[in-house]
Amino acid sequence: MANKALIINLLLLLLIAGGHSDIIFKYENNCNYTVWLSAGPSVGDADPGSGPGTLEIFTMPDEWTGSIWVRTKCSFNDSYYFSCETGDCGSGTQDCQSPPPTYPVTLLNFDIKTPAVSYEVSLNHGHNVPVRIQPDGGSLVGGRAPCPVVDCVEDISNVCPSPLVATNKDGWYVGCYSACDALKDPKYCCTGNFSSPAACQPNDYSKTFKQLCKLAHTYPRDNDPPTYKCSGATSYNITFCPF
């Protein structure tokens, strides 16, 4: 097996107390293409491009709530404007600068309040890459159970309904929209008359995604599995294309 390239990118963030967090995120790109790491709010990555087989290690803030995603098929145009087929930030540069992504995109949502970290894989705004979050050690807050893996590693393109298919300028599949983002219907977005827990229910589209990705959240009030809260993990290992 060819040796994997290793890129170590330690972001030592200054805190009010003068210390640094013990929360470590490790990103491994197992895809056969480059991905560009993105986060909102920004965690300060100035060189987000991660080629196939690379590993990046980040020290996260003691308190941080936000989303992490990757952009795909990115390039500069003749005017040096940087854009991506999925997950684009609209900044025109490789640095996202914290705007929300262009959907569809697989979202990794975290709520860090050291030493606890809540985490989920969300398809509420679609899917563009397979991903896995695997805590290294630790246990669930309030119990002794180990911190579980959550992921969505199957090929969504095989089941993406035609109304939700996202294509590039050449008409090729690049991702799958959520029903909310594609159809703008309150019953899929769980807004308006559908905002209550009783009215916000799984739909045919979310059920299709759940069949493949049982550990991901597939509609706005999906809580199966629950959003896990972990304490004591030595790191959170995030793998893109984990197969």
C-alpha cells in the first residue's frame, strides 16, 4: 500500500485564560479527489485544500458551535475567482470566511463546550460526500457507554430522486439536495404549519435517505439516533469517503 501523505495543521487558538483546548479534530481525506475544508464559524484554516490520502489535525476552541463541510471540484477561473461545484462559500477565495455553503452539502454539526462535544451527521441540506465521525475513546455524558460512530457512507447518487439531483454545468451529478432546499415546501422544511413536533414527520424523501444512512439525521426534527454528547475522547476522527 502506498504511504499516505501527512499534513499536520495545528491551529493553536488563543483563549482568554491563556491556555488551549484539548479537543482535537483529525480530518482524513480518503476520497480519490481533493476536498476543501470549510467551517462556519471559521476555525482559521488558511490552506483548506486536502488532497487524496492527507490527514489534517486541528486544535479546536474550548467553546464552538457550528458546522463543518467540504467543497468539491473547486478551481480558479481566468479572473482568479475561486469556486466549487458543491459547498461553495461565495467568497471567491480558498478561504471560506464563514458564509453558509451553497447546497447540497453533507453537514457535520458540533457543539463544543469542553470537555463535552455534541456531534451529528446531517443531511438536512443534502449530501455531497460520504463521511464518518468516530470519537477516539471517551464516554457518553450521563452514562458509561462509549461514544458512538455516526456516518453516512453509502452512495446517495444511487437513490437520489430526480427532483433532488444536483448537476454541474455539464449536466453531471454532483450531489443530492434535501427535499426542503429543492422543493421549498413547508412540510419538508418543518416550517409554518409544519413546525411543531407533531407535524414535522419523516417524509418519503427522508425515508429514502434513512434506509442508506441510518446514523445520519435526514429531516429537521430527526432524532434517531439522538445527537450524541461525548466527554473524554482523545480526538474526533472525521473521514471523508471512509471505504
